[in-house]
Amino acid sequence: MKFDINTIREQFPALSLTDEGKARIYLDNPGGTQVPRQVLERMQHYLIHTNANHGGPFRTSVESDKVLEEAHQGMADLLNAKSADEIVFGANMTSLTFAVSRSIGRLLKRGDEILLTRMDHDGNVGPWLHLAEDLGLKVKWLKFDLETYEYNLDEAESLFKNGNIKLAAINYASNCLGTINNVKVLTEMAKQSDALVFVDAVQYVPHGPTDVQDIGCDFLACSPYKFFGPHQGVMWGKAEILEKLEAYKVRPADNFAPGKFETGTQLHEGQAGTLGVLEYLEQIGKTMGAEFQEQFPEFSGRRKYLHAAMLAIQDYEQTLSLRLIEGLQNLSGVDVKGISAKKDLSRRVPTISFTVKNQDPEEITRKLAAENIFVWHGHNYALEAVRLMGLEESGGVVRIGPVHYNTLEEIDHTLEVLKTCW
């Protein structure tokens, strides 16, 4: 079966909702996605049948722990981790990054250098700036080219060449520009001086296959609520590094990963819901990703199906990106802030930000909201990117973010409404 958008949409109850006769068009997905039935069913089943705390000998606790183990293994399959013990759940990516940054800080000393980027979400900037202030670290910045909206790899190499950078915090895909960065090459540069590499993959994981072994990084963080699951955060870390790090935890908690980093009682129903979205994606890989399965000969079972599903999603979403970008470029005064050429769409996710000459981004989003079209405006926490583009004072950007459950018809309708917004 080819990618069947009607079958996809039937899995998401929220997509059928209307308000005063107007269908909801969810293009706010970079901030959080809707969920399929499998997520709802998993969460409901957990709360009714297995709702208990961790580590007890009685039935509900034993069954609860089994669900949590399955969720960790499922995320290991999605990210191609070597072990489920390398998967850490938490409230969200930002909270996990703050927590592990403190542990990593114990490996650093005053005067050490860290590398941050001007393209990243502040969830992979703020925690490291705080750490630098606390420990007296030096911060180096990797900018992006204002014409190509990509990093200059020669500039990146020059930043790494003195060998003083001890940690590089980089992003896989931009939540503002949509750029997919060459994190593998950046990681290889960092590893020449044995720097730790922390990858923010929140905006990439919903749009393509993720392989931490291929990237070669040390940590990778993502958010299930950005890829059709519940509000959760997930961090992968290399087992040997997680073992070495001292966790900030209460004394009775586990002394080994992942438990030593999963502080307090976790949101168990959220982990159950995450398992539900992995089941949904696995089904896509089985039924709509057959042509992509052969690209993962080293994988089998769920791991193969999950990666095939993400390639099928990526292939479909490029049609959405093309329709949206070409439509925006045909509107007067619009400046798309990101990779725009048809031949280069494989280097971006379908998150599209733009400005309109002499127009307030917030006013445009309000006019779209009045037609039940949901989009974002402002800096969207990509503060450094918006500042580098000189857009902070003028209100940032309008951001439209389709995902694989959106349709070309929704894109076309949004473009028609935009024609009336200025």
C-alpha cells in the first residue's frame, strides 16, 4: 500500500473536529502534534488496569513496570540505540537537558570551551549558558548563513581546530528555519578533539529516520509530543557515558541508568502513550513503507518498520513543503526564511517560517486563527536565530508546520486565506 492520507487521518480523532462549522487545520505541529487512537488506548488502559508505582511485587506494579520497559525498548528501536537502558524518559527535552547538563558539568573545569549554535531552540542553549556561567566556561557560537540558512562547515571546522571544545550542543533540524543539519559531519569534527556531542533532535524525529549509531553523537534528545505522542521528553545517551556521569537524584533511587536520571515518579501513563505512538508508526512501516524497508537491511522487526515508516513520512511531507513554499512565494511581500529551492527540499523539514513586508506576524496568525487555521508566530524559542536575522523587534516570524497527517487541500486553503490577511 502506498502512503494513504485518508487512512492516516482516520487514526487521529482530533482531525475530525469542527468549530462552528469550520474544520480545524492543525499547522501548529512544531509546537506539538495531535495523537492517534493507539496513544489514547494505551494511556487509558494503563490508568485503568496497571496504575501503580515502580518496583512493587503486586500485580499492578509488576504490569506497570513491564509497560515502562516496553516503552524504553520501543524508543531504543526508534533511535537505533544499542540498549533500552540508554533511554531516559522525563518531563520534556528542556528539563532533561538541564538535568544532564549538571552531570556533564562535573566533567568540565573553568576555562573549558563549549560550542552552541545560533540556530537551535533555547532548550539546547539556555541550559548550557547557565552551566557556562556557573563554571566559568567559554562559549563559542556557530552561526548560520543568512542566505543559505545552513551552517558553513568550514567555519565549524575552524571553531573545532584548536581542540579546546569539550562539549558541542548542536541541533538536527531547526524549529524556525526547517534546516536539516549535517549532524554526522559536525559530530566527526567534534570527535577529533574528543568533545562530547549533545544533539537536539526534537524537530527532526517527527520527520525522518533517526540513527544515533550512524550520527556518532553521545546524547540525543527528542519529544514524543512532537511526534504524535503524549507530553514526554526522551534522551538517549551512550551507556558508558551514562554510567560514568554522576546523577542528581535522591539517595534511594537507582544507581544505574536509566533510573538514576529518571528523577522521582515518572509519568507512567505518558510512557504508555509513547509506546502507543510507536505501535502506530510501526503499522505505517508495515503497511505503507514496504518500498523503504529494503533500505534498512541491518534492521529487523519493529526497528525496521519504524525506520521505514519515517522514510515514508519524509517522502510524503516533501510534497507538502513544495506546495506551501511555492504558494507562499507567489504571495506579495512574503520572504520565506529557509531553504526554498525544489531541488534542496531533502535538506529541510516541512516547518516553514516567513515574514511579510510591513505586516505584524501576530496579526497574521490571529486572522488565520479566526478561520480555524492554527499556526505560530514570534521567535518560537529559537531566540538566537530570530536575533541573527534581525527580526526580534519586528515580532519574529509566522511559522506554518505541516506533518504527515496534513493534506495538500489544507495547504491550499491556508494559502487562500493568507491572500486576505494583508
